[in-house]
Amino acid sequence: MSLSLTASDLSRQKLVRIDGVRPDTLVGEVVSRLVTRMRLPRNDSSGRPVSYHALLERQGTHLESGRRIGEVARTDDALVIQPRIDAG
């Protein structure tokens, strides 16, 4: 059984739906696909790479990239794709 998910960027201006996501797909792979599909910037204004993570709206929790999407999400869940900000 596959999952269908919706995702938006932090501003909620870009919204996409993805269908047919296999439950054994890693969260990091889903995020990477979504970043590409949403055409989010890969580099910041200084040229440094930007990494992204997903927030599961239903629970208000950030998803670990190494987890399987089927372990943490249900079909029709909404994700918010956010840039990862490192303190320092």
C-alpha cells in the first residue's frame, strides 16, 4: 500500500501533492523529491548549500531523515518542508 501526501514550503506559497509513496521510503528521500518538485533553493544567498527537513503538521514534530515514511506518516498527511537552520 502506498501513501499520498501533501507538502508546502514554510511560506505556504508552494503546495504539492505526491501519490504512490512507498512506506519503506526514507523520509530524507521524500524530502529530497519534494525540494526538487517544489523548486526550493539548493543554495543560500551566500552560495552555501541549504538542507531541508519535514515537519509533520498533524503532530507538530520534525521527522528524522533516516526513518521510513510509513512509520511516521499516514496517507493524506501534510508536511511542511523547512530549511534546516544550524545554530552557531
